[in-house]
Amino acid sequence: MTLQRRQMMTLLGLTAASPLIGPMSASAQPSPSPQGAPPTESPSRNHFMKIPEDAPRIGMLVYDKMVLIDLVGPLTVFNILRSHIDLIGKTLDPVTTDVHLSVTPTATFETCRDRYDVLFVPGGLFGSIALLDDDDTLDWLADQGERAEWVTSVCTGSLVLGAAGLLKGYRATSHWGVTDLLPLMGAEISNDRVVFDRNRVTGGGATAGIDFGLALAAKLRDEETARRIQLTLEYSPAPPFVNGTPAEAGSERMEVARARRVGRDKMSKAAVIRATERRSIMSEN
């Protein structure tokens, strides 16, 4: 049991001594590169398993107050897929998360690659609200989004993509609490758990991250590879309650849930309106 626990902590990039998570250990992080140059290649966390040169290159934005599971679900899938993964922050300083485990970026806006196969934004409502007022981050996403093969998010990360102008004219989803804000940024609401519209891929609430990762892995490689990853993770959800969506929860529980988030919903809408007005991304509807 002890060995299994250590193996799991290693898989997630966690150590008992340091609450950091990343696609590689600190000693294996890429060295800073000149602006626009790809970070120095590193072996995967499993040192005996070299990542192929032609493996997908995935840039995952990390930021303060994000929800860790939004990042870890897709990160785990992409890691098993043996991808080149960069965790990209404004600086290399660790960022905070909802569960008080820090995330250490492996690249910055200045040192990351010029282009990624997958550009990904995790969610976390209060962190996402802060990013809606952060033009440096939104400008970087808009620039990268023009070149990325896939532009993606999970949960409230779609609000950040929308504020960067990357969802206008696309179907998209988000956490149920904020999906009604997507049309303000020119997106069309979908209530599907994972939504593909051309090269935009958005996932619903936090736990949709694994579904999103597996669905995209099938596109990046093939369905059989994605199935193998699902089996490796033994991913076969069997929740104890049928209560994971508004439809499943029912009107009475949703009324209670909505009442508990009135303040944060007002904050979210105000931040979206500020961003869309400031960046001229208002819906044409």
C-alpha cells in the first residue's frame, strides 16, 4: 500500500515535502528560453520513458485561485498520452489553488513556445474573474489562440477564452453557474459535457476535465489510444448520487444552489461585461 501511494503521488507530481504539481520534477523543468523559443526538452516524469519528438505539444495556463482538479484531470490524460506539456504562468512563481496545493509553472509568456497543438485554460471562478481584468493574460491567449491547433478549456476557463475573443461564433459550455454569460461574448450555449466546435473544445464543470482529456486524446492520437488511457485510469464513474447536473438535481435543489451563489454570479457578470466592453467583444445579438 505504501508503494502504491508513493507511485500515485509521483504520477501527480506531488511530494510530501513540497506541495507542488507539474508535468515534471523541479530538477527536470525546462530552462528559460529566449522569447518565442521552445523550452528545453526534458524526459518525462518516468525517466525510462522518453517523450517522442512528434508528441503533442500542450500549453496549459496556470493562475492564482484556479481549481486544481480542472488542471489535474486533463494533465493526467495528456501525461499518459506522453505529451510535451508546459504549465504556463505570468512568472515562474507558484500559483495558488482551491485546495491549498500550489502549482509551479514551467514556462512564462516570454519563454513558452510560439505555437501549441493544444492551448488549455482550466477554471476556478474567482481566479477566472481576476483574469477577465488581466489584459496581459488575455492578450497572450488571443495571440496563442490564433496559432494553436486546438483552443480548449474546462469549467469557467471558457469565460477566459471568451474574454480573449476566442469563442465568438462558437458553441461552448462551462460550469452551469456561468453558462448564461457565454452569449455576452458571442458564444452559443451548449449543455453538453464536452463540446467540440471546429477547433474549439470546452468542458463543463470541474469533473468534466477527464472526459474532455479523453475525448481530445482520441483526436490527437486515435480512439483506441484514448480507450487505453481510460482503462489505465480505471475511469468508470459511479457517483453515489444522481445530482451532478441541474437537470439531475431538480428545481428545489437548484433554487437553493442558486441562492447560495448570488454574490459570485453578480461578480462574474460584472467582470464579463467589463472585459467585453474593454476589449470590444460584445455579442452581435
